[in-house]
Amino acid sequence: MSVVRPEWRKSSYSDSHNCVELARSAGGNLVRDSKNPTAKLDISTRSVRRLIAFARG
């Protein structure tokens, strides 16, 4: 069995040290802080959309 590693993406608005990264997972989406990449949060697509809407203001 092969392990699939997530493909992390960060916002073009992020600087090189402070950003939130997103990746797709089998169960939805993963979110992590670039300063602590080992801690990941698995959240639904609906929650990601709400997070982005909140961040945009």
C-alpha cells in the first residue's frame, strides 16, 4: 500500500514565515500553520469556504 502525501498550498498573500496552508485529503481538507507543519486539522469543504469568507472580511 502506498502513502499519499498531501500537496500543500499557501495563499499568494502570505509572506514566507506567516501563513496558513491548505491541502485536500480523503476526508475533506487539511489546514496547518506553516510554523508548525506537524499539527494538522482535518475539516470539511464547507468549513474551508467559511474560513476563507471570514478571512476576506
